Amino acid sequence: MSIWNNWMREISSSGLIGGYAQSDTDYPPLAFVLLAAVSRGAAAFGIAQFLVLKFSLLIFLLATAACFYWFTRNLILTGALELALMLNSMGLAYLDIYFAPFLIAGLFHLQRGNPNRGLILFAISCFTKWQPLIIAPFTESKRKCCRSCSQPAQSRFRSFSFLAGKFSIHWSAP
């Protein structure tokens, strides 16, 4: 939690871009955009950044449940997902919940034959945290099997995968 406070303090004092540059981290940029929103929200409402951060994590936890329920229509699985994610997101204040609704919605859109929307949501999840890049090759193989996917959509996905990999190597370099 102290690292998030340090980053939000740097964002508050140096701005979003300056705070990101001074953080010397390998986190992708959308995580800092969300932390900047937390920092500005705390300043605007006169509330501690810790409380606004916890509130933002709760909103994304509920958005994750809403996305999962929307696509599965299974209340028991949705409840199990929420229980599994609650400790990491709310208890430990990990930022991993920020990418979860985008990843879940993106994968379900890819599964249901909507490659453009799925790709956009998947890209948002990748630029929030790097972990979704691990499954990028599997989403590519799913897209190859999908009959409704056109060749230009597949080439856009390959371009995205290449750029995301290049950014992750660039940002994780010492």
C-alpha cells in the first residue's frame, strides 16, 4: 500500500506524466491514470487517498462481478469469483482488480464472435496491468478458429500483440 501512496504523492506533485516518469516502475500507463483519478478525487472531496483508493477498488470489484454475471448469468459462479477476488482487491489493496472487468468482457466478446470490441477491451486490460499479455497467444489461436473473424482483424490483433510485447520489454528494462 505504501508504494501506491508514493506514486499518488508523485502524481499530485509532478502531474501524471512527471509522476509516471519519476516512479521508475514497470507498470503500464493506465494504472497511473487510475491512480491519478484517485489522487484528484481525494483532493476534490477532501478525503484521504487511502479511502478513495479502496472505493475505486470496490467499484472495479463490483464491475468485475457485473461483467461476469452479464456474460454467464450464473449467480453462484459470480459469487465465487467475488469471494476469490475480495481479499486481493479490498483486503490487500492490489491494483490487479483494475484490469479484471476489461479482461473478462474482452474474452467473452472474443468468444462470442465480436473480435473488434473484444480486442479493444483486451488492449485496455493489457495497458492497465501486464498480466493479460500472458494469454495473448491463446486469444490469437481462438481468433484463428473463429469463422466470423476477417483477415484484417487478425492482422490488427497481431500488430497489437507485437506492440504490447514491445512496450512491456521497453518498460520493464532497467
